[in-house]
Amino acid sequence: MEAEEKKPVLTVDLAITLVVAVACVYMFVAAREFRLLGRLFPQVISGVTLLACIAQAVISIRKSRAGAPAKKREGPALHNHLYICAVSIAYLVIMPYLGFVIASIALTLVIPLILGNRNKTVICIVGVALTLIFYIVFKRFFYVPLPAGILPF
Amino acid sequence: MLAGLSAALEYQNLLFLLSGSFLGLIIGAAPGLGPVFGLALFLSMTFRMPPAGAIIFMSSFYAACVYGGSVTAILLNAPGTPGSVATCFDGYAFTKRGEAGRALGISTMASFVGGVMGVMALLLLGPPLAVWSLKIGPPEFFMLALVGLCLVAMASKGNTVKGLMMSGLGLMLSFVGRSVVTAEKRFLFGTLYLEDGVQFVPVVIGVFAFAQAMVLSNDTGSISGEHSSVSGVMQGVKDVLKRPFTVLGNAAAGTLIGILPGLGINAANFICYVGTKNFSKHPEQFGNGAVEGIIAPEAANNGSTTGSLIPAFGLGVPGSATAALFISALMIHGLRPGHGFFESGDNLFPTIIWGMLFAQLAFLVLGLVGAKYFAKITLVPNSLLVPIILVLCFVGSLSYRGMFEDVIVMVVAGFGGYYLQKHKYPLACLILGMILGPLAEDNFCRSMRMSRYSLKIFFERPISLVLFICIIIAFATPPLRKWWKSRKAAAQQ
């Protein structure tokens, strides 16, 4: 007889609930040092939300123990959005140093390649053209303070 | 009025109108920019315009900007302005099933009707509504916030626990920062950045636009796939005309909400969306491509844009940053807000009214003609669309206050928003919580100080009491209805 597949109790749903619950506990405790009017709403709302988190945690655990059908693994999809996130964080880190233009050209070249687009000519043209259009429109016309970085403009 | 009409039709004023509409549409469509940014940018340009031309330019810009936010909300699930957040829920559902053109037609027509109703309210009821808005004080605002929170409870029907969690989280986020009433620094984690609180615009950009980019990255192909239709625009117009009560009711509600200083288009589009869903015969269709799900927020937000100008023009009381910019423009041109503004000589007020009406017509035409071209963006491969959305997200967040920390907030909100959406946590409740939190807390605290910490103040003021009774009725009605039906069924048996 095959052993039953163990269903994980710590699902993403439960993890979200735990994160919100921790935030509720923090807010409730940290609000004690404020004056009455300053702590009333934070404590009431965080208290009620904590109760909702506990209820949701119970629901999530019951669902996972009751043998809810296992979800199909996402395969490449699971990696793509994490890569996008990682590239976005790298973009955030390098933009103040390299500047908006260089960082954005790099972003608009790398992401299509990650997502499977192999038409390098289109990627280069679209990436460079869009970056320059955004730069001109937002920096020159709308005076948005885009970082210049190592470029002189 | 006829003299005002001929003045509004002068070629100079028509030029201001068209340029304002065009610029407003572009700025409204870009996430993070919005009407306040645009009006502040172009205010100095209006110095050399004649007074009527300046107000016509600004109001056509404002109306087109608010409408423009719905274009990206529908096509990319990325609201261009916070006033179009609720449009995402059903607008994007239309796009995913290949009916982007129809959704844009619905949005354009509903926005037009909402805007016209707002202008009519300004023309016919401006002075009395301006005076009436003075009767709304902190207790009434607190009750209105409670009404909004009740709508949250109704909006999360079927998903009540998760809805409660999200609205609680939204409220908790709104408590971060320096308290307006007690001036205490709350939950700052030792940073100066959080003194102003968690900003609404970067969170909205993150939760919708950035999260949407992450969703699109999981999908090869394009948003609407092969079965895209960019030609259903007139079908969308007919959809609106077939639902006169829905569109007029939400336009009126949006106008009334706009008149109340401090509520604004953020609250208007959400409250009307959730209210329409709750009173709909088919609430399960909302969020899956319901026509009313686009009509309600779009009619409301355009109604509230002109509604917000009523206390501004009538009393000089700006209910929003945008209204404050309008008052600045009036004063720069030597005009004084107040009763005199409505009855000023040289046909100024009628000219402005006609200009505002033509402004609604201008974005209606631009929107209907341009819709099928806008909708073509849904045919762009996701591999090219995702970087465009990401760059717009970063630029939009940076343009809000010029602070890099806003971009970090946007990324964090986007990451969180992706997983919340994926696991069916209702984001409408999160956003509504963020909007209503400051309104509820600040006005409750002010009411307590006014009444020396007595709760009687909420029941002694007539408008506040009426709102409280409405809340009781709203909660009591569903169980009472259920009880009555079961009694009737038992009696028939």
C-alpha cells in the first residue's frame, strides 16, 4: 500500500495569515505607549483583525488536513514572476548609480529574454526607443526627478 | 447662458479645451501621475490665459485625466489614477475575454454621463449645495466612514473572513505615521519616511500594476490572446444607455460624495462600486466582467470631479488638493470664490459651465475614437508589455513625491499584492480600508474633542443620526428579509 502523500500544513494562505497576525500583535502592543485617542483605533482594529486571522488560520489548517486536492505545480510560471521580482530589485539598486536611462535599457533588454522572447532586434529597438521616450516625456516635459547616474543628463 | 455659449465657442477657448482634454487623457493613463500632478504642472501655464480659458483648460484636463485613468485600468489592470481602481475589477475581466473595446466604450459613456451630471449640479444647485456642505462636520464624516466600512463587509460576502482581514490590514496601514489629531508618531520603525504614513498612490500602483506585471510574466502570448475585439466600442455605449438608472444613480451619488470636502474620487468610485454590487440582482457577476461594474465607478468618479468644485467655487473651501489648485487659479485671475462667483457679471460663470460641458464632450469623442487604438495594446506580447509596465510603475511611483522610498513601497506592495490576489484575498477591502482609515479615526477623535468625550454627539446631530439609522437598516435588512421569506414559505405550506 502506498503511503499517503503528506499535505503541507504551512501553505501560502497560512503564511499570509501569519504575517498579518504578527503585524496585528505588533500594532496592538506598540500602541500601548500612545495616548487614549492615539491608541484607540489601532488597538481596536488590530484586535479585530487578529481575531479574523485566527479564524482564517483555523480554516486554512482544516482545509489542508481535510485533503484538499493538490494544486498542479506551475512549472515555468513559478520561476518567471520570481525572476521579474529579482530583476526589479536589481533595477532599484542600480538605478541611483547608473541612472534611469542605462538601468531601464538593461531592464527592457533582460526581461523579454527571461520571458522567452528571442527576437533580439525587436527587443533592442523597443527597449531603447521606449526608454528614451519615457525619459524625454517624464524628465523634460513633466520634470520628474529621474536619476541621471553616470550620464551627464 | 446664450452669451456664455458663444464665448465658450470662441476658437481660443476651444483650443484650451482640446489641449486640456488631450493632455489630461495622456497623464491620466500613466500610473502615478494623476490630476494633482498634472494640474500643478500646468497651473503656471494658465497665468497668461484669460480667466474663462484658464478654468476651461483646467476642468477639461481634470475630467479627461480622471477618465484617462480607466483606460489603463481596463487594458492593463493598472489604474492610471486612484479614482479608477474599482474599474480594474470588471474592466480587465472584459479585456481578458477579448472585449477591451466594449469595456472602453462603457467607461467612456459612463464617464461622460457622470461628468455632465456634475456640471448640471454645479449650474443648478451650486450655491445651496455649497452651503449644505458646511453642515457636514466631523460626526457626519465619521458616520460616512462607518457607512463605507459597512459596504466593505457587504463587498466581502462569501469571503467574509478574508475580507475582514484585508480591510483590517488596510486600516492598520492608514494608522502608520504622525497622527493628525494627537500629533504622536506612530509605528515609524525609526524612519523619517513613514512620518507621512504609507502613501496610497505607490501602494495602489504596486498592488495593481506591479502585481499585474508579475501575473503577465507567467503567461506567454498577449493579454487578450487571439480572440481580441477592438471593435465593440459602440456596443459598450449601448450597454450604458440600456441601464439609465444605474448610470444616473451612480453619477448622482458620485456628485454628492464629491461635494463633501475630504472624501474625493477615491472614496466615490469604491463606495459606488461596492454599493451597486450589493444592490445588484447578480452580484456574483461583479469581478468577472459585469457591465455595471464599470458603469458604477466611472460615472461616480467623473460626477465627483465636478462635485468637488462646488464647495471650492461656492465657498472657497477646497475639499481636495485638486480643488485647491482650482481656487489658486481663480485667485490668480482676480476672481473670488463665493456667492459672487456664481453671479459674477460678464458671463464668466455661464462660459465656464458651457466650457465644462464641452470638456465632457471632448473626452467622449477622443475616448470613443481612440478606444480601438488604445485596445490594440492588449495584442502586444507580454514579453514586451511587462518591461513597459514595470518602467511605468517605477516612474509613476517616483513622480508622486520624488522619493525613492515610494518606489520601494511600490515593489513591496506589488509582491504582496500578487500573492494576495492569487489566494483570493479581496483587494477592494484593503484599498477601502486605507481610504476610510484616516477619515474614520480623525473625525472620530475630533468629534470626541468637540463633545468632551461623549458619544451623544453622533446621535444629537440630525444628519449623523440619519446615517446611523441607515447603517442599522442596512445590516438588519438581509436577516429580516430572510426571516420574512421563511415565514411566508412556512405559512404557504
